[in-house]
Amino acid sequence: MPARGNLPDAYRGMRATVLGASGFIGRWVAQALADAGANVALVARRASGIDAGLRAHPGVSIHEIDLTSEAVVHAVLDTLRPDIVFNLVGYGVDRGERDEERAETINTRLPAWVASGMANASSGDWPGQAIVHAGSALEYGAIAGDLREDSPPSPTTLYGRTKLAGTLALRAACERRRLRGLTARLFTVYGPGEHDGRLLPTLLAARLHDDPVPLSAGTQRRDFTYVEDVAEGLLRLSTCRVAAPGEIVNLATGELTEVRAFALIAARTLGIRSERLQFGALPARAEEMAHDPVSVERLRALVDWVPATEIAEGVRRTAERLEGTSP
């Protein structure tokens, strides 16, 4: 992972716990913390999903735990006694994840359990946030405008509804306990480790054959954010001392790009002929959102930074890492 030149050097020796460490974003946050010199506890339901490089890191410990019980969550935090927890656990991103009870447990109840556990387990020595929780753009749902954090949400999916309930539960717990914690709402994150079936993995796989690549019409616009920038943003937000308890912060670039344009940029970067891309061959997803560019004013105010990796650069880094040539 390339060095984060101006990332605050605040993590050396601190105790950080990453919940969901085997997931797409969790792996990157875990690596960023380890690289910064933190003592990192990685918690995952299946530890086999944690990268071998992280397993071998001297500052990393691995904990295979199913976080579907409040008592278990509290016991984990009481044992690890972290200065900060990154909650990157989520259920419902994959199309096959449709169990409503599990969605309620993981997306809605877990953030509040983490808050109550940290209220008792945290030493309070770390001056930044005690909890950084990953939210989702789908919490906004069917609303227009520039998606400011105070926009009234109207989620339309099980994932969006349960994630919003978790964000609100975390805010209520932080306000009640005067606990430093915030939710970073993530948008269209791409990069190494994405789940198969998403746009960039589909294009990466297309390098191995010459068949047409069926895609949606691609007229929908999204805020594409490179995963390494997301990890850096989460670490930057964790150092913030002035956020309100339970505050919600958009973590995005603030720029919208048509899916079609992203696909064409990625194809050009990967050496895929544009005529192979069959736009309109697949239907658009029902949960697609239509809105103005995402407001990142609060992110900039809190950490004086926004994600800046250009799409072509993010695609190039992804391809290099998958080919084993990335630093």
C-alpha cells in the first residue's frame, strides 16, 4: 500500500480494533492502521478471509468471532480494551444477503452494542473518536438534492433501512453516554478486494476473454471513491476531536460520474476495446439513486481533506495489485 504522505502520525502504539476485518474495506483499514504503527486487533466471522500479509504483521492479532450477540460484543471489547473501534461489519450488500433478522442484528443492533461496550471498555486516553462506523449512501434512499448530512433520509431497501437505523442508534447512544463516535457514510467504493459481479471486477475479468461485456445503460451517476482513499478518510476522521457525538459525515469525492463514463475509462486503462461494452444489455437496479453531487463540506471542515484519486489511477492501481506488482 503506498504511503499516506500527510496522514497524521497519531496511531503509533495505539490500540485499534477493526470489526469486519476480512471484508472489502476492513482489509484496507486494517492494513493502514498496521502500517501506521498501531496495535491492531482484527475481528472477523471467518479469519481465513484476512490477508496473509496482515496475519504475519507483528502488530496484528486475529480474532475469529461472530458478533451477533450483545454479550459477545461487550466481552470482546472488554478483553481488547481498544482506544478506537472501526465498525466495518455490514449485511446486505451482496444480493444473496436478504435475511431480515440478520440485517437487523448486524446493521441496526451492532452499532449500539459497540457504543455501550466502548463506554465501559475504552481507556479514554485516545483524544480522537472512540468509534468510527461505516454507513451507506443507501441510507439516503429516494431523495434528491446534494445529499447533505442533514437531508431527511428515505431509504428504499432492507440494507438502507437497517443501516440508517444503526446510524441513528449509534448517534443516540453517543449522545446519551457523551461518547466520541461518528458515522462515515460511504458511496460507490471500488478497488482491490471488491466482490465479484460488481462493475470493476467484471471489467477486470473481461481482460481474460474476447466476449462482449453486458452492462446496464450506465446513465446513472455515482460518486466513485477509491478504496484506499476511503481507508485513509476513515483514519483521518478517527483523529477528529471536534465532531459532535454520533455525527454523520459523508466520505466521498463530491463529484458524480456516469457509470458509462467509469466503464469507458476503466476499459481504456485496462486495454479493453470499448466496442465490447454492451451498454443497455442489463437492466438498471431498482435501488439506483438520482441526486446532485454529494456534499463533502463537513468532511473538509473536519479533516481538511477529500478523496482525490482519479478513476483511471484507481483502476490502474487495482489492476497492478491483482497482478502482484503493486508496492
